[in-house]
Amino acid sequence: MEPTTTPAQLLERLQWRYATKQFDPARPIAPDAWAALEDALVLAPSSFGLQPWKFLVVEDPALRQQLRTASWNQSQITDASKLVVFLGLRTMTIEDIDRYLQRTSEVRGLPVSTFDGYRKVLVNFVQSGWASKDLLGWNTRQVYIALGQFMTSAAMLGIDTCPMEGIDMAAYDRILGLGDSPFTTVCACTAGHRSAADKYAATPKVRYAKDAVIERR
């Protein structure tokens, strides 16, 4: 399949993107564009394909106002067209592995026993591999892969985003009723269209020179 985006177009979109500080609350995201962004989340890659996440799209205005209070009153939480709270599994269990392999069996039309060898690899990694000492930390890194895919996909569609770690994650868990859930808040990301009053839209990006961050050997 031939690419439909040129290198120049890709770089233009990435230059256009910035962490939007002010959204225009009167400009919603078009339904078809939002549906594509939800699919981009579903299609995000993860280690071993285990997908240790959930993406909570918060639409209720009253709930969003509560979350704004738990976000140091940052206006993006209520002004952006969409708010996604990125959740990660608190741990990784054999049940989680079996759920993934059952889904693999369904999608690929193969007996689940086909994946017995892979199951042993996964169980061994989760129970004694390097990530086993901090499974929440490992899961969190997977969630950030999905966040990056979401933001880049949005930029390609001309939709602004702002990733947000400046939130009270414990308060988010409480407000969203996640106390007894296997998931916990990792970060949030707002999406919509920038306000014309956001001065940061025209502020030049500050990045190190390419030769300072890319090394060839």
C-alpha cells in the first residue's frame, strides 16, 4: 500500500502540534474524526500485545468540573471538546494473560491451545522477568505508547491535544470510582481545537539540534 502522507506533510503536522493551553469550547471535534481517534487508541501497540489499559472518555460536564478541580483548575479539562483519562492496570495477572490469548484465539480463528508456548513465555515474564518487580510501572510505559499514538493521530487530523500529568491521580481515581477497579489513573489528555487567544500556538518549539539527540554508530 502506497503511503498517502508525504514526509513533508508529516513534519508540517508535527510542527503544527503543540500542548494546547487554551481550547475553544465552541468548536467540537467532528464525530467521524473522533471515531477515528478512538480507533487509533484501540490500534495502539503494546509490549507482547497485552494492552494493559483502558481509555475513559469523560463526557459528563459535572464530572469534568470535578476533575478540573483535581487538575489544579486547568481550563483544558472543561473547555476542550474531549477529555480522555488514560488508565493502566495496577498489575498483570495470569487471568489478564489468558484473557488476551482468548481474544487472540477469537480474532485469528485458532484454538487457544495454539498459544500454549507463548502463554508460558508471558507467564514467566510477568512472574519473574525484569518487569515483575514493578508491573504498574511497566504497564504505565505501555499506556504512554497509546498516548503518543493518540496525539500524533490527532495532529494528522488537525485536532489539538494537551497531555496532562499535572493532575491529582489519587483524586481522579476517587472521583471516577476506580478504588476497587483493576485500573488506576496514569494521565489525561484533552483534545479539541485551539483558541485564537492561545499565545502558545505561535511560540517556537524549543528542541535540541538533531545531532545532539540522534547518534549514529
